Amino acid sequence: MDFDWEKRPLTAVGSLKAQDVEESFEDPFAVRLLPDSAQFSEKARYFNLGRAASGEGIFSIYRANGRQIQVIHARPFEAEEFFFYDRQQDKLLNQKNAI
């Protein structure tokens, strides 16, 4: 994946670095969501929940044009997002074990 950090600098909360955010997109269990709100879908913004190599959970809002990802905002997971991410990961692992 190619990231565009030039047009819009990363608006990150806390000690997140661009590398952490990129790693969260490479997480094999990352959850990508399409928004159901007209506010986000009009501007083609998407959500990513993934973990960096350090294990830190990162929630990102981004745009993609098919070639590049432009991260608009990133922050550490909140409690509900950890729960959602873990539940999705368990679902995927259980599906693989059932095969």
C-alpha cells in the first residue's frame, strides 16, 4: 500500500507516528468499514481499525483513490473499538478453524 502524507499531514492523537498508522493498515485482522452516514459517504471517507506492530490499536479515517491511501485522522482505540476488533478477530479465527 502506498500512503500519501504530502497533501494532508497526519492529524494524530497522542504519540502515534505515521509508521504506526501504516502498520495498522497491514494488520491481517484489520477491519475496514464503509460509513453508513451520508456525511462520510458523500466525501468517500472510510474507517480502518487495526493494530500496529507494537500491538497498539489504531482507528483511522481515510480516503483511497485505488493507488494511494490518504489518512485524514488517526487515534488509539477506545474501549468499544478494542471489543469490536477482538470480536471480529475471533470470528475470523473460528471460521478458519471450521474449515
